Amino acid sequence: MLDALNISNIRSVFFIGIGGIGMSALARYFHSKGMKVGGYDRASTELTEALRTEGISIVYEDDPLLVMDDADLIVYTPAIPATSRMRQHYLTQGKRLYKRSEVLGMISASTFNICIAGTHGKTTTSCMVAHILRDSGHGCNAFLGGIASNYGTNFWSHERSVAVIEADEYDRSFLTLHPDIISISSMDPDHLDIYGTAEEMEQAFIQFSERLKTDGWLITRKGLKREGDFNAEHHLTYHAEDASATVHARHLRVEEGVFIYDAVGPDWEISDLRLSMGGIHNVENSLVAITVARLMGIPDNLIKQAIASFKGVKRRFEYIVQNQQGTYIDDYAHHPEELRVLIQGARTMFGGEAITLVFQPHLYSRTRDLADDFAEVLDGADRVILLPIYPARELPIEGVSSSTIADRMKNKPELMDQETLLKQLQHQLPHVLITAGAGDIDKLIEPIKETYHHRA
């Protein structure tokens, strides 16, 4: 069994499914250590091309002849099926294959770890924390679940033995980590194909909190379900508006699309913070980042400076176009609660303007399990266009499609494929358009962007 002490002895690593956001961060980690890194994925993407540019070799055929037979470490993602010829090849050679979460657990065994968890908000929050530590000069290693817009990457390294880690609840991955600081933003039902019930998923978060090291700090959103089941010695709560939370915002207002507010803690206060991100949930995310930064000893003036300069995360309420033709925003939202805060954030920023939302459901199981919730939330947009379900790792489930959501909606949406959507936008361009989803809907960003610029 590999451990944190002998990871430094690894000379070559091969990733099966290297194009995933979490896998690519690990690939960049090993590459930054001077190791030989290669991988396989099913298709070329902007991210895999970035890895290739950095010097990581990638192949796109599931062919055993293309693997690195001299790999000391083989890492795989469950998104690549067990029937993969590469996976089978290594197994027949008697090689041990490690999940991404196991390897991240090994790395985190010897570092001071700030672990950001929650069914929503963890990517933006972890990027904010890492940005403050980097921007202030404190430094950190960052393993992020999205591309930080300030730096154009999901990973960076530093000689300081501090790591900011997006703690993923999928497949109980976060239970391998060794946290010194934990934040938990939400525990809404998700990944029921893994957990079975919402209660079982909530229990995994409780278990994660129990992995906190002695004298560690737990930071949870005020009012979180099962809040009373957390029993960390040092436990802080946060909320944007509830002044009974340990950390909260005061004098919150929006001026010219920028949130301005004071962050108030148990014995501290930072006034007139400026955050250029839509959605009050991002104010809450910033409260976590500010609290972590203070626990790490970052001076208030540097925290304030970093919050003001934070540019967000790719595909998290990301402004793609803002011109006289209108505003186009892209977002990774793929869970009902994420869509709810996305729509609410758009209402905050654009007032009474009509919002057209294009949504690509992600996973047949999630669509089936949360269809009623999706329908209720999507009814909050003025016009909804539903694309076909993106299956990811799943096979189709009989009777489950985007119509499963559409049939439950009061304001009937339009069902269409991506090609039809692009053709329609050539003739009818909404003044406020949002695309949302975790599948391949991001392939629409550039053609939609070009349409707005062409019409300008």
C-alpha cells in the first residue's frame, strides 16, 4: 500500500480518465514534481489540450498498446467503466489501480489541509480560499474542482505544506482526507445512486466532520440539517443574513453589479468588502474563505484586497458576453438547489428582465430521483429550454428523459437538441441567456458567444 511517505519515490504515473477536473489536478500535481505523467481519455477537450501543452502525454484510444507499462502508479476514475481495456490490461498484469480519492488521501496525509465540502458551493469557496492564500503571499497547494479564472488552472503548488482541497462527497471520496479545517456548505440529497437515501448521504458528511484533526476547525452554514450532530470542539457557523451565525454579513448591498458588505466574526470585523460575483450565495462562500484566511493568520487588508480581485471560477455564474445585444452567462449548475441559487442570483443582478435558461440534465438517475425538484426550480425562469440528458457514466433508464422534468413543470419548456438550439439563436437572441449543466453543454459556449458578437 502506498502512503504519504513514499509517494516521492514514484517516477511515473498513468491516469485512466485524465480529462476529469479532479484527475487533471492530480496529473498536474505529479507533473509539477518532475514525474513522467501520461493518461487516457475518451475525447480531446480544452482541458486535455491544456495538459498536453504542459508536457503531459495523452491518448484517446482505449488500447492496451498505448498504456505506460512502466507506470509506478495507475490512477483511475469510476467514470471510465470497469470493462475498459486499459483497466483490464493493468489488472491482468497484477497492478494495483488506485482511485483518485485514494491518491489524494495519500498526499493529504502529510500536509495541513483546508477541506471544502458541500453538495453546492465547494468549488467557488475552495477557489476563493486558495486565491486569498496565493494573492496574500502566504502560499498553498490547491486541488480544485474548477478552473480558477484568476490563474486559468485547477492546480498550483507551493513549498509551504498547506493544501486547499475540494472535498468531493461522490463515492464517499472525502473520507480519505486528513482535514485540519473543514467547511460544509450544504448536504442536499444527491448521488443517491451511491448513497441510496438522503439520510445515508448526510451521515457521510457527519463521518467526514469526525475526521477533523485534534484542535481542527469546523465551519458550517447556519441552519444546516443535522447541525446538532456535529461535535467538533471548535465549530463556527456562517450565514449571509442571519446575525446569530458566528460569522455573518452586515450592511449588504449591490452597487453597479458589485456586492458591498461587512464581514462580522466573533471578535473581528472587515468593513466594505467588494465582491464582483452574482448571487448572495457567493457572499456566503466568501464568508467561509474570509474565516479560513483569518484562522491562517492572513492580515485583514490582504483578505479585503484578495476578495476584490477574485474573478470567480470558469462555469460558475461566468459572464461570457455583456454587450448591447444582451448578457450571456454560463454555469455548471446541475442540481435543483444549484439552479435555484443561479436563478435567484440572476434575478438579483438583472431585476425584472426576462431570463431564458437552457438546461442540460446530468445523469438519468439524478433526473429520475429529483424530477419534481427540478421542475419546481426551473419554473422560476421566464423561458426554459431543455436539452437531452447527458448520461456521463450511466446507461439509459427506461422511461427517463428530459420530458420527465418537462411533464412536471407548470410553465412548459421547449425540448430541443443542441443543433436546433444554435439555429434558433441565430434568429432569436435573448437579452439575458443562461446555459447550465455539467455535461457537454460547455461546447455551446463559443458558438453562442460568436452569435452575440456577430449581432452586436
